[in-house]
Amino acid sequence: MTGYPRASTRVLILGGTGEARALASALDDTGIDVISSLAGRVQNPRLPVGPVRIGGFGGPEGLRKWLLDNEIRAVVDATHPFAATITRNAARATEDAGIPLLRLRREPWSPGTADRWIRVPDLPSAAAEVARRGTRVLLTTGRQDVGVFADIDTAWFLIRVVDPPTAALPPNHALLRSRGPYDHASESALLRDNDIDLLVTKNSGGALTEAKLSAAADLGIDVVMVDRPAEPDSTAVSDVGAAREWLERLLD
Ligand SMILES: NC(=O)c1ccc[n+]([C@@H]2O[C@H](COP(=O)([O-])OP(=O)(O)OC[C@H]3O[C@@H](n4cnc5c(N)ncnc54)[C@H](OP(=O)(O)O)[C@@H]3O)[C@@H](O)[C@H]2O)c1
């Protein structure tokens, strides 16, 4: 890519989330030079304002080299809480390159009194819970994780995805292609109309996809909730305003 802005305040945002896009917008009027990075997973990604590069860096070493070659002053890792590999790579690459790193990570959801959560540590454990208790399942874990459920033939799955999955799928399923945000009324209707008795979700957090949880609670539907993967220790914030302040202080 050519035409990158001047090096002095150049920041890389590792993105693919609403928070990353919001941060790019929030920095638009600050004089901070922002480059956003996307993995290139979805066919028609929502793009942030400003320059965008797309595709992997080639592991932590490739990222370290890219940061140095492009004279990056700071990195904000605003990737999804379940994008564990890029978060690990960002921690290693910035440490090796001596570049400040901020993790921007939205708060996880936490259960209220009406919620019927079965918390599990990872996706294989979620699949085990589904095999044990599901008959009609709404699966919202995302395209990349569908394959984990492929062997379950005792349940019917409504699989909600943005782009069609490429992995093997469970024998009894229907695909529902859609992208949030979702509201309470439409999520309740979806659960009711499809006789769903089990919702499976990762604990992504955030308001855009939260309505399925209150809808499930209202209908007395169990939720298999996959906990977030562990992350390396880092300076972290959970909102875009705090990330902007951190950058402004650093680059002042
Ligand atoms: N996982 C989810 O549930 C989820 C949900 C919504 C959005 N997303 C977004 O989708 C993207 C991919 O997620 P993932 O779970 O597949 O990631 P991942 O498993 O942590 O990363 C796998 C590889 O994809 C590349 N990559 C990931 N994010 C990148 C980024 N923002 N810019 C450039 N390269 C990136 C890296 O390749 P190299 O090693 O070659 O650098 C990384 O090693 C992320 O941007 C994430 O924010 C993920």
C-alpha cells in the first residue's frame, strides 16, 4: 500500500469490530494518523473511515516487521474477544519491536437473575452440552466455529452466519444468513417461530447482539455461553473514549 500518512503519529488499529470502526471515526479529527487492519474473513466487511489494509501479517514476526517498516508509533488491538491468535501475536510483536500496545476490549456479558446460562470454557465443551441437552438449537457462534458441531445428529440447528460456512455442518440444520444488530422483538420471534430450546453463543459482549440473551431469558430458554479465551497481560480499556485518550496522551 502506498500513500501512508506521515510517520510521527501513525497508529495501527487491529480491527474487525464495531469498536475498531468507532475508534477510527473518533480519531478522524485529532490529527492522529490511523491505519486500520482487517483479516479479510468476510466478503463485504464494514469498513472504517481512513486507510485500511487487509490480510494477515504472517505471524508475530511478520507483524513486528510490518510495524517497523511502516514506522508505527502505537498499536490498538481492537479485535474481537475471541480472536485470540492475533491478540497473542500483537502482544509479542509490539514487545519485540518496543512499540506501545493498548487492548480495546468490550466488557463481557454477565447473567441476570432470569438468565439460564450454562457456562463452558470452549467450543468443544459447548458441543458436548448441545449433544446432551439440545433438540432445537440456535447456533450463533460464527461461521468459523460451526465445524465443532458437525457430528451432532441428535439436534436440529438453526445456524446464523454472516457468510456461508465452509466447514462440515451438522446433518440436521437450516442456514440463516444475517448480520446484526438485532432487537428484542425480532430475536423473540426467531426463537419462538423455530421452537428453539437451546441458544449457543460466545460471550462476545456488546449491545449489537445482546438482544438474543434477554429474548432467551423471557422465553425460559437455556443458553450455552462460551467463556472468552485467556489473553496476555496488557494495558486494556473497554471503551472507545478511553482508547482515544490513551493515544492522545501517548502522542502528545
Ligand atoms: N473470532 C470471532 O468470533 C470474531 C467475531 C467478529 C469479528 N472477528 C474479527 O475477525 C477477524 C479474524 O478473527 P479470527 O478469530 O479469525 O482471528 P484469529 O484467529 O485471532 O487470527 C488468525 C489470523 O488471522 C489474521 N488476523 C486476524 N485478525 C487480523 C486483523 N485485524 N488484521 C490482520 N490480520 C488479522 C492473523 O494472521 P497472521 O498471523 O498472518 O498475521 C492471525 O494470526 C479479526 O479482525 C476479529 O476482530 C472475529
